[in-house]
Amino acid sequence: MRSLLSLVLFFASTALLPAQLVIDSQVGRYLELTPQQTVTVTRLRAANVQFRLQKAERMAVVNREIQAELRKSPLDPMAIGLRYVELATIDKEIAEADAKLKTDLRALLTEAQKLKLVPLEEALRLQDLANQAVCEGFIEPPVTRSTASAGRAGCFSAFVRPNAQ
């Protein structure tokens, strides 16, 4: 079973790594990253992905251990609890690693590049509101490859319409 998990993680990591590691050319162009910055960003992200893969593998092992403990009779609350605590600790470690990555990436940027992030952050703050306005029909989404055929397919109306008869 462990070899199967390792194989799945290997294929998942090789499939995801190029897309996750290479800075999107639009973002790189927008921020006007230097070649050295791009190399450093790629290195930092690769280390983060590797860390996350190691933690994902450990979480899978701990989850299997929890399931094994839950099949035992009588249940051992201490053994089960310790494993849940380990999962919570791993989640916290991942969140800390992600926060460190963000801090390290921002430290690479010049002041001018950091200023370019401000409108992107504002756009993220407005994203839910904009999506709701699209779903309610007030505005149309911009036409991109991903939205060209979707329209409002992902919207769920908050209003229930009675059957017209």
C-alpha cells in the first residue's frame, strides 16, 4: 500500500510541479521580474511543493493509522487523539510554510513591484462581490477561455422561483 501511495504522489507531483513552479508569464511580465528573481521564485516554490508533498504523505499514513485504530475494539482514545493532534500539527506546519513562502517572495520584490500587487489584492477582495453580481445578472463576466462557454453555469440563485402555471 505504501508503494502505491508513493507512486501516486510521484505522478501527482510530476504532473503538478511544472504548472505550480514556473511563475506564470503574465504575472512575471506584470511584475517585471528579473531573470534572477524568476530563478529564486522557482527555487522557493519548489522547496515549498516538496515540503507539502512530504507532509501529504505523512498525513496519508496518519489517516490510515486512525482508520486502523477506529477498527479496534476497544477504542484507544489516546492513540486516536494523538494522531488527530499530529494531523492538526501538520496543518499548522503547512500554513506556517506557506506564510514564510509569501514573506520570502515579497522580500524578493522591489518597492515598485510590491506596489503592483496592491490592485491585485483589491481585486481579490472584490472577487466574491463581483461573482455574486454576475450570478444575479447585474454584470457579465469577462470573456476568457475559461468563461467563454461557462456563462453563469456555476451560479446558484438565492431566489426560489415558484413554478409558473
